[in-house]
Amino acid sequence: MKIPVKAVCSECMVTNFTKLSYDQKELECPACGHKLPNFPESELSEMEVTVKKQRLNGIIALVCFVVALVGFGYWFMNGWSPNPEVSAWVSGHSLSEDAQSNETASMIVMFIGFLGTLIFAILSSTKRYVIEF
Ligand SMILES: [Zn+2]
């Protein structure tokens, strides 16, 4: 697996986004050609674990977002309309206590979904490897 990192060259201070891999012998600055030997395998595998966790968090954030959208869609279909008759027509059944509690439930689902999206999106982007070489 390749590990995405942000690399800053210590010679010319140019920042570039690159990928580290195990079989790579050295890092090279694309601007000035400054070279540094690649990281030891233990450090690379540590980075790899972190990157994989971030990717997982990113996937969870996406799932939460879908859940939020479903909640939103359900809420929209069930109770959004300012005119209860239109709302009842859209949802295909008359407004009842059932529809009311459905509306509350879908709002909760939407809220939790967006909250989850936010949390996991932050988690998936907290630690980005910045290396200076
Ligand atoms: Zn450089």
C-alpha cells in the first residue's frame, strides 16, 4: 500500500504531495532534486495503520451522511409541507399521530446522521503526515 503524505523539502521549502511505498529507496524533491533515504519499515507500517484508520473513518462519515439523507428524505416526505393536506397527499396517507412520530423519528435520524458525518469527517482528516526532508 502507498501512504499519502505531504512532504516539505528542507532545501528549497517546496511542498509536494507524494506517496510513500515500502519498495521505494529514497524520497526526492521534484523541485531541486534533494534526496533522503526512505523511512524504516516500522515507521512506514505505523503510518499505514493511521492512514487505514482515517480511511475507515472517512467511509463511516459517508455512511452517516447517507443515513442523514435518508432521514431527511423521510422527513421531507412525511411532514415538511406547510399544508397538512399536501403533506398527507405526498406521503400517501392521512396525517395521524403515526405520521407525527415518524416525523420526529426521521428528524432524529437526520440529526444523528449529520452529527456522525461531522465527527467522523473530522476524525478522518485530523492526522495528515507532514514530513520534512
Ligand atoms: Zn527541494
